[in-house]
Amino acid sequence: MGMQVYQEGSYKIYRAGHNYIVHNAQYEFKDKHSHVHDFQIAKKLIHCVSHQIIPRSFNFYLLTSLTRISDNEDYIKKVESLIEVRKQKGKKQQYCNRSA
């Protein structure tokens, strides 16, 4: 683990090389942490989890990061639901034209 550079409540951000690690300090490190490339994104993750916000602009990785650091089961289920909806949205139903 790297040097702690930020803390908000029980959430801590560590510098690890050129990346950052967000850790929910109420839990073991191996259980509740996520890696991100940008410090501002790390702070945004903490803000979203703290205020139970589910940003629609987040990609799959960042949405998964929210579930990894959160300890609120209802919030985790809502984020996972959004992930599943996005996965299904990309799938097309098989179409067969039988008019011939």
C-alpha cells in the first residue's frame, strides 16, 4: 500500500505509484478497496458512496468500484442493478425473417 493522501470519514485514498487506492477503513483492506487512475475520480467515488449517488455517467469499472467500497447493501444492489441493465441493453434479440 502507498502513502495516505486524503481522508473523508472512514474512506481513505492512498497513492500507489501513478494510481490511487480508495479504501473503506471500517473493513479489512482486502475486503473493501478499489484502484483508480485519477485522484479526482477517487474523491468522486467517496462522495457518491457517502451520499448514495449512482452517477449515470460512470462506466462499468467505476460502478463496480462503488460496490467494492460501499458497505450499504441497498446501495450495492441498486448499483448492481444498473450494471445488469447496461449489460442487457447491449444485447440484441435474435431475429429471423421467415416471410420467404
